[in-house]
Amino acid sequence: MFTATLIAAKTRLSPALVENLRNAWGGGDALWLSPDEAAEFSLQAMPENLWQVWEDLQKMQVDLMLQPTQGRRKKMLLADMDCTMTEQECIDELADAAGFGPHVRAITARAMNGELDFTEALQERVKLLKGLPRGAVQNVLETRITYMPGGAVLLATMKAHGAYTALVSGGFTFFTESVALHLGFDESRANKLLFENDILTGEVARPILGRQAKIEAMDEITTRLGLSPSDVIAVGDGANDLGMLGCAGTGVALHAKPSVAAQCDIRVNHGDLTALLYLQGYSLDEFIAA
């Protein structure tokens, strides 16, 4: 048994569209999770024209996802930070402050699209931050970093239902610790920028956390909690997230880079982070305000 979930921006999901697709695929009765925003219905088998329908719905700014019905409500959230829980790439914002914004943004885009080795690209960008004072890094955190819509509700709702939440980033602890505290993550892991006399040295502590570190974090945390990867919903947007997205029971590519989205079956391009709740069958009236 499968569940088809349709999600759009608020007021954008047409009841007629949901009903027409349900009829075409011979699905069960539609259940509205949020009026004019999110709905689901059951299916006995995976439709052969799934991706053609998906492409058609993308033109209407509607996300369509199919997944096995059994076990879709997860016991753990594993999340990337940059451009997933926050709306920015923190290293790009630091580079702006250091005067290397456009150059670093270009490297970041290529690294997140899988065109460059993550570790080498990170080291190259961090070198350009050498000499930036701690106060400037703190200012970036306080004035440039904003949160992705729906993140606080996602965490509050999953935690209210007993889920464990972990933030695992290829970014920096200077940011993840603050973001984790603000959103209520149970733990966070990231790379550590090195300071000397409150000035960035242009180096990052070893070992560098990249793609494999996120998989290892999932394995370590689930083992510690007595869970399995199938109990996890993971979310990210970059090439370094693909490992954890592929290993998790539900891997969600959120507003992901094209090459990343192409390798994921569950893609959220138009919804916000509350889409991860709808995917698990939560309805709007079950959401917990942060």
C-alpha cells in the first residue's frame, strides 16, 4: 500500500486537481491534511506515469510524493542546516563580510551541486576567511541568518510525538549551536572554525565533516537510541546530503540543487518544512506552534 501526498503553497491546491488525480489512479478517498494546501490518498500500486504527472504538477507549483504507507511516521529527524533549516549558506555570508562573497558563492554552488570535492572546496573557502574577527562572525549570525519557514513547527510537532531531532551540518558549530538551540534540536554536529586571539585562522578543525559523516551520524544516533535508519526522516539540499537521504527511511530533497533532486524520489520544491509533517500524515490541527 502506498500513500500519495500533494502539497502546494497555502490556498494553491485545488480540490478538483486532487479528485481528478485520485480518480485517474484509482486511489482511495482523499483526506485533506490542510485545506487547499495538502491532501493525501491511498494507492494499491505505484503508478507507471508517476514522474510524468509529477512534471505536470510542478508546472502548477504542486509537489507530489509517493511512499509506502506503513511506517511513514518517523521517530527521528536528521536535518542539514544551510539552505535547509536556515535560508542561507553561512559560509557565503561570512565570505561577504570578508570581501570574497561572489567568489565563495560560486564555489559553494558547485560544491553543493556535486561538481567539486566537498572537503577541498570547504578548505579553499575557509582560507579566504582568514583574519575575520570573532565579532564579525557573530554579527553575521545575528544579522544575516534567517530561518526556513516551518522549521520550528516541524521540530515542535515531531518532538511532541516523541521523535528525536539532530542537526548535522557540513557548516560550522558557531552557527549550528545557535540554530539548534533556537529550533529545539536535541543535538547538533558540524565543523569547527579555528580562532586564534579571536581572529579566524583560515583553518577548520579535523576531521572535516562531509557526506560520510552525516551517514555515520545517522548510524551512531539510531544505534544509541535503539532505532534503525528506516525510523528516520532526513532532509537536505546539497550533494553532501545524498548519502543520508539515501539511507534514511524517508529522504527529502528540500528546494534542492538539480543534480541532487534528480537522485531523490521525494522532492519538496514548493512547500516549506511543514511538508515533512504532511508527508508523515500529520494534519494541520496536529501541528504544535513553536
